[in-house]
Amino acid sequence: MATKPSSPSSRGPVEPTVSASVALRPARAATITGGFWFDRQQANRRAGLPDGRRQLHVAGNEENLDTAALGLPPLRAGERIDPGASGLDADSTGYRGPVFMDSDVYKWLEAAAWERQREVSDELAADQERLTGQISAAQQTDGYLNSFVQIVTGAPWADLRVSHELYCAGHLIQAAVAAHRSSADAELLRVSGRFADLLVDTFGPGRSPEVDGHPIIEMALVELYRETGTTRYLDLARFAVEQRGRSEQHGRPEDFVYFSDRVPVREATTLEGHAVRALYLAAGATDVAIETGDPDLLAALETQWENVVEAKMYLTGGLGARWEGESFGDPFELSPDTAYAETCAAIASVQWSWRLLLATGRARYADLIERTLFNGMLAGVSLDGESFFYANVLASRGGTEPTSSIDPVRGRQRWFSTACCPPNVMRTLAQLQHYLATQSASGLQVHQYAPGSVAAELATGFLALEVTTDYPHHGEVRLTLTAVPTGRATVSLRVPAWAVRATASVNGEALLVLPGSYLEIDRAWAVGDSILLELPLTVRLTAPDPRIVSVRGTVAIERGPLVYCLEEADQPAGAEFVDLRVDVGAAPDAHSERAEILGGTVMVTVPGQLDGAAVTLRAIPYALWANREHGSMRVWIPTA
């Protein structure tokens, strides 16, 4: 497999060849050097990644690869074993954990690659080299690689409905692309290329028409095409997208919904079934639409996005209302206390919105990325980066009996038997700087705000900005030009839809601002020019859509991009948590202040009532709940 020459750079996880906007080009083109997201990235580096590496060893992921590398016949040769088994006895099978254990190794490797791009680490480099060697040793001579199948069944592709073989392959490819783009490490790319070549020879027109029960291979194959220029990978990704809704492999009628296989992608008007699977498929289909120049497919995906956001999304950006099937549920079925809202679903939502943003340049996609990152995704990891939520409810009664091993009532956990979420969080935090900005032929677009710098190599020269802000705690964002091209260039700043009284100026000269769009400033720039964007972070009381029956008569507290919640630890002593009410008539008295808790967050206080008496309710950002004692919590609060 031939690969394009490459060197370490700022190239990120999504690199369209043609789109409205593209990823920034020069080395370290986007950096986060302080503030809110920098602290979370440092916690991920300091605690999350090292502990994740240990967990891969303890849980048996690494051992499975070593066992597969031995090349022994399956230990239960001749006996039919369900590839969908979710847990197997190591003594009798030689395999540990669920069928998709390899995918957690690959996600961790991807996280390590992006983290090394962000900041050099000899320790992470050594771990990457060791794990890559184990993966390479486990690969068969024909390119096939899946430790469960190699150890247990010996039968590749026997049941793609539940085997997760192409799902694991997708994460392998994503890890390989990350390693190649971040450090020019080609070994994992070689391994994934051999596997991808096998897939091309096995699936597609005139070969097997099957699709994997868990999408992600679509995204991965498109990105491998972008990295190598091998069009066969794009062709197979397009086939996998078009085959959805036309497969007959899943048997029972309800399975077609669960596996996103009931309606062809370009004919669907919304997403249904298993939330993570559907979102990964939508993201991959968007990649295919971009690379093949398919406006009809892209338009269908935009319609699906609109309908999901309108009727199937929690205020936090969380997706997935039902624990049964980890699924979306019906429109406006958004009960807060039974929300599933898997952390992986929030991450998948960000991946999909990012691709739609690259394809269209529309601000609404960046708005949702912001909401989901600050709330739906970030709730899935503790402040110290060491423990996680799998599901993310919007209301919890402390002290109740957990319904499962992943029930948030148990509190945050270091790892899970199904460990998709922790390494998914790790890779997202490590690559976060790539979501800050993009460039186009005319200039640079800033989508998210954090202290640091962004830069673009334009046809007329280098354009660079230094960003100074304490966002999201404070709403002032200052961007100073540190390098300018010749002639004119456009600097575009996203103005969030919630920022209805935002103001902006260049060198003190006021500009017209329209919330929910980009402020496009086209001019000839000089070094030292200063842009000031002021986003008013007033406290908002948000009423729910009346079609969501479970939250009628309540309000939620928001401030800037942050959704807030009441946590039991902050309320008046002795108060019955369930009896607290928001006094909406006194809402203008709501205010915020920096609190010396939870890493120095901004706490919001609003007037409330308890049994008819006035009380003060104290709210914290939703993503920070369960970082102290594990008590009751709620986002939607009854009104007095």
C-alpha cells in the first residue's frame, strides 16, 4: 500500500479534500495554552491516559492480542460459539472480555497519538510502540486482525450483526491515521492498510453485501482514503453507506431499527435505534457525501440533523432516551431521570456536527458542538480525569439502588466491562484543539473560544491570531493579529445563538453582530490589530418544549454555553431536595459568582421556594456534578 509522504504536523482527525472549510494547515496551527479546556486536557494527560493504559492491561485487552499472536487453533475448535457473547471465561477460552476488546486498545492509541501531537511525551511514545508491535504481531498473513475471532471462533465474518469485526477495524484505522498525522509513524498505517485491503477484497459489489452491526468503518475508510489517496477505500465506504436499509441480514423486524438498517440513509428523515451506531453512520455518510460531491446525500443528512436536534436531543446535547437498546426513543421522549445519553453518543454527535460544519460552514453546527462538549460530553469524565460516566442522566436521586453496572447512581467509575466511553473521552480531549478553527480560500474561521492561538497559511500569506479569554467563565474574547497576509483577508468569529446582546469591535470600532451566525470581518490587517468579542453571560431560565411531558412545569438554568444543575450538597441545610422550587417571578435577581469549589467554577444563585418560604438555590455546571459526594441532582427544576 503506497502512502503519501507526511511529517508531524497539526493535521487533525478529519481532513476533507474539498469542503466549505478545511482544517488548519501549518504545524501547531491551533493551540490551547490555558483556561478551561487546557485544564481538562492536562488532567487527561496526567491521569486519564496513564490509568487507561493500566486498565487495558488489567482488563485483558493486551493479553488478547498476545494470545492471538500465537496463531493457535481456536481452543474450542468444532464447537459453535455465539460471537455476540458479552463475557467469556478466560480459563476455558483463552479470551477475556466482550467481543470488541480490541477497539479500546485502538481508541487509547488514537488518544495517545493526538496527545503526543499536542505535547511531546517519551512515555506515550514508548507505549504506542509497544502496543503497535503487539497489534502487528497479532495480524494474520492475509491482513485479518480480530483477537476474539482468532482465539475463540476461527471464523471471520461469521456473524457481522454482532461480532463488531468492522467496528474494531474502523477504530484501528482511525488510530493508524492519528499516528501517521501526529508523528509520521507509518507502522500502524501499514497494519491497517493491509486489513483495509482485505476488506476491499471481501465486501462490496460482486462480493459480500453484508454490513457490520456497529457502524464506524465508514468514517475510517474515508479518512484512510484521505490519508493514502487509495480510492478503493472511499468506494467501499460509499458502498457500506448505500447498503444500509437494504440489508436482509438482521432477521427480526426490530433489529432493523436497532442496527440503523430499516431505511436507506439518503431516504431517512431522522435517526433511530441505537444512538451511537446511528450517529457514527451519519458521520461516515457525511464524509462520503463530502468526498463524492453528493449534494442529495448531504441534504438528507442535514434534514436528519435538524430533526434529531428538534425532537430527540436533551438540553445538554445528550442523545439517547432509552436504556433498552441504548436508543433514541420517540420524538420528545426525553425524560431526565431515565436518560441514557451515553457519553459515546455525545462524542459521536460532535464528530457528525464537525463534518457538517466543514461541509457547509453553518454556525448552527458549531453551536451544537459547543453545547455538547461543555455539557453532554464533559459530564462523562471527572475533574481529575480518572473516572467516568457511561450514561448521563439529567436527574438523580442519591442513595437509590443501581439498576445496572453503568447506572450513574453508582457514581463515576474508573473503567467499565464495556469500556467504550473512557478511551473515547481521552481521544476527544487530546484532539480538542482541532475543533477551534478552520480556514477557507478567503481567510480563517474561529468556531470555539479558548486561550491560545490559531493560524492559517493563505494564498496571500500567513494569518495568525492570539486568543485571550476566560471563557466560559467570562464572556470577553480578545483576538490579536500576530501575523498578517498581504492584501485583504476575512476573519470570521462565531457568535453563539444564545448571545442575543453580543457586541464586537475592531481596534475600538463597533461592528454589527448577529447571534447564531458568523461575524465576518474582511479587511487589510496589520500586526497588532485587535478584535474584541463580548458575549454577555447572563443567567437564563429556559422553559422546556411543552411536548416533553416529563418536564412540564419546570425550568432549567443556563449561563453562556453551560447548562446548570442543582446538586444536593449546595442547597439549604435540611431542605428536602425534591421540594425545592424556582421562583420564576423573582428570576431577575439571579446572579453568578466565582466559587472556590470544583476547580474554581462559576456558581449561579437563583431565588427559590421551599414549602412556600423563600430560599436561595445554588447551581453548578451540570458537567461537574458527582465530583464531590454523590447525592441528588436535577437539571429541570419545578417552578413555584
